[in-house]
Amino acid sequence: MLLKNKVIFLTGGTEGIGLECAKVYSAAGARLSIISNNETSIEQAKVKLPAGEILFIKADVSIADDMQRAIAETVAHFGGIDVIHNNAGISNPSKAVHETTGEEWERLFDVNVKSIYNTTRFGIDELKKTRGNILNTSSLVGEIGQEIHAAYSATKGAINALTKSMALDYASYGIRVNAVSPAGVWTPMLRSWSQQQPDPLTIENYLDGIHALGYCPEGDVVADACLFLVSEQARFITGCILPVSGGAELGYRRVINPSNPLNQI
């Protein structure tokens, strides 16, 4: 019970990596406030998540008033906040910079980066009381870039820099700030992304191949790393951008070997 009675404010917690995090956090004893702007996704998550102390709040992470309300509702319901996990994010569009519209650019930065500003602005006082911590969901592309995803990569690079700066700003309060940095992870967002690529039929083999361990994982591998980072097990870790990437950042490409059992995963 690494998180017994801890209150976690989790954005984007109704599907993908966020849903997997909600499962492991709840199993570890946490009480959850899960934020989503999609009512259908919230109703589906209620069925998928185990019974526990879970508060669902419909709100848009990019809107300051929504986050102020969500933080206040969480505190009123649970009495405080121990962890803010900024997981909500979008990846569209799959375009180069010159093809990206101003509206698309602003939406990416509003959801992926401004959301962290919003939750921190309204939640930091609660974390000071509990000497809690902040976890941001980043991506490997924030460090190495990605073709036809310039704006998305830029948001993840901003998250990495923001994580390190926040770690310095809040260390004196005993507040740790870290990020997880996956490569490919099978989520609804990745499956949607796959269909937008120039050759969708090759994407699954491509995603398996970029990981040195030989396969593109499900979100549970990231959730397990998140559980570690928000727990007391990571009490002396801050400003860390933790790769959860199967070695994709090493730059090697696995040779496809049909006899290798990993190819079947």
C-alpha cells in the first residue's frame, strides 16, 4: 500500500496511460480525483476502475477556471491533495511546423503545457501543506524530436524544462517534481495517431522495432513507473525525466527475427 490514504489529483485519468495509472494508484491505497473533459470517457472509466475512493470531475485542463474549481472540489471532498499528476495531453495534428495552423498550435500548448501551469497555480498551496509531489507525463520526443510532429514535440520539450525548473522552485517546500518519458505506448490516442500516418499498415511493426526490448507496450508499464515516482520510494528523486521507453532512446533498431518470442508480443 505505497499510497495508502494519499490523495492524487489525476488529469486525463479516464483512458490510456492515465487509466492505467488510476488502476495502480487505487490498488496502492490512494484516493483519486480524476479529471476529464469527456463525459462518455468518464462513464466508461467508472466501469473499468475498481471500487475505491474515486471522485470524477468533468473539467478542461486548459481552462483556468475549470482547474480552480476542480482543485477546490477535490480539497472539499478529500480534505487535501498529496500528488498532482499532470497526465492529460493531445498529439494532433501530425504535421510539420509550416502546415500547423495557429489554432492547432495553441490548442496543443494549452492542453499539454498550460494545463500544468493551471494545476500548479491552484494546487501548490495544498502540496505545500502535505509536502507532496508533482508528476508530469512527457514523451521521449521532447528530447529527440519526431517527424511531422513538431508542435507536439515542442510541448513535450517544454514539459521537460518546466519539470526541472519547478523541481528547483519547490524543493525548499519539500515538494518533488518529476516526469515520465515514454516512447510508443498502445493507447487510444496512439491508435488514432497510427491511422493518420502516411502508411498506417506498417505502424505496428515500426513501433515494435523502435524499442530495443522488441515490442511496443501497453500503458501499464508506464503506470508502474509513475507509482514509484509519486511514492515515498522515490523520496530523494526530483527534477528527473524518467525514460520508460524500452531502450528506444538508445537509437538502435532491432533486427526482426521471426523465431524470437518477443516478436509475438
